[in-house]
Amino acid sequence: MSIKTLVFIAVGLLLLYLLFTVGAPFLLALIVAIFLEPLNQLFMTKFRMNRLVAATISSTIFSVGLIGLIALLGVKIVAEIIAFFKKVPNYFEDANGIVQDLMDQADSLYQHLSPDAVSQVESWLKGLTDNLTSMVGSLSNTVISFASSIPGMFIFFIVFLVAVYMFSFSLNTMKASVLSLFEEKSRQQVDDVLGNLRKSIFGFLRSQIILSALTYVISLIGLLILGIKYPLAIALLIIVVDILPILGTGSVLVPWGTYLAVTGDLYTGIGLFILFLVITVFRRIVEPKILGDAVGIGSLSALISLYVGFKLVGVIGVFLGPLVIIIYMAARKAGLFQTKLKL
């Protein structure tokens, strides 16, 4: 492999990394524009519209649907959050009351324990109190962090919607511009790569939807078995949090299970821990298989790309790793990177 090819690959990886960080709204907008392209083609062929009108209509349909969905879910989520935070002080007062009762009971047992045992009990109770205090502080920091990120999320959303329109208007010219960068004899191969990429990327998105649906079913069944109220809404919350790699299902089920165990509902608390373990094991086993089948790469390759990507660049690597494999496989299918070793 020549130095020129290595430099080209390095620059491509850097651009991918930038797309998944500062360029995230534009990357999402490009994916949506590609998704809307068949609708644009339908409007242009069946209703004889020009691209500008067709792209405007399709992008507006998407924007109105997305804003409506966010509005409906947002009202429900905000109402649930307000109701939850009204009850949070009571939850922690109950937990602190239980800890205080434990400490009072421990005081009455001190006279029957050895000094070492007394020291151990005090250390355990102090650790329990510190954990409760830490949970309160973590919850407060989460609320503050979320509130401070709202302006940035709003700007992200506006840029994303504007970019959807712009990409939809110029998607055909963008493709022609990309192909013009290559020699005449290579353009067909590049076009094949772009076609394979389109299929693989949408296969990747489809796999994530399948995983979320399966996780929702498992969460719902577990919550129904435990007899928890509002299982449909809570299972949906688990899915929303699980989509975010930084959080995951553990950020909901583990603190919740800990609180219930501390406040005396040991059965439900342990049940939530078991549900968390079931979901985690299920995703680790099924995710590489579903991802591999959806994007056309092997389960082992999918697993390695997920792990290596995460280790190299963190959470972004969870998405970037499989994408690199997708691009490489698409290029090989198009006849590129066919270098063979000679002994």
C-alpha cells in the first residue's frame, strides 16, 4: 500500500471523526436527506415537480412530523419529570429515615459487639450514608447539566433542520461533485461504493431499531412481572436512555433498584438488578449478530469494531468503528483495496 493511499485513509478517518463530533448535525441531516431522496424522486416523476419544490415538500413533511413527535413526547416527559422531582425529597427523606433507624438499632447492639465489629458496622453505615448523599448530588448535577445543555440542543436542532433542507436541495449535485474528483474509469467504482454505503448505513439504523424494540419488550415483560406501575412509559424511558451510550439502562435501573432495596422493597430492588443484567447480557450477545447481518459484516468483525472503536475514541467509537468496517467492505465490493500479499 502506497504512502499516498495511507495518507488518504488517515484523512478520511479524521473527517469521519469530525463528522461524529462537531459535524454531527450535518451528518444526521445528510442521512435524513438520503432517506428522503426516494420521496423526492416520487414527487419529481409522478407529479412532475422540480427538485426544489419536491425537496421542500418532503423536508417539510419530515420537519413537521419530527416537531410534532417531539412536542407530544416532550409534554409527557416534562410532566413526568416535574412530578418525579416533586417526590424526590420525600424519597430521600424516607431513605434517610431508614438509615437513621438502622443506626439507632446498631447503637443498641454496640454493647454486645467487639470493638472491631463496632468499627466495621460504623464504617458500613457511614458508607451507606455517603452513597445516599452522593446519589442526591449526582441527581442534582444531572438536572443542572441537562438544563445548561438545552440552549446547545436547541441550536443543534435548528442547524440540523436547516441542513436537511440544504442537503435535499443539492443532493444530486453533491454526488456529481464527489464523482468528479475521481478519474473517469474510477467513477463507476465510487458510485458502487456510495450505493453499498447507503444500503449498509440504513441497515445499521435498522439494526438499532430492532435492538431497541427487543430491549423494550424485555423491559416491559420484566416490569410487568415485578408489578411496577406505568410499565409502558417506564420501558420507553429505558429505551430512550439506552440509546445514549454514555448512560445506558444501568443509569435508570441501578439507582432505582438501589433505592428500593434500601427503603425496604428488597424483592423489587433485586428484580430491577436482575432485569438490568438480563438486558445487558442480551444486548452483548445479540447486538453483534443483528448488526453484522444488517450491514453485511461478520458478527466477530462487528464486535471487534465496537470494542476497538470504544477503546480508541470513546463513545463516538461505538458508531465510528462499525462505520469504518462498513466503508472498507463497501470499497472491497466495488473492487478497491484488492491488494494481495506476495511471498
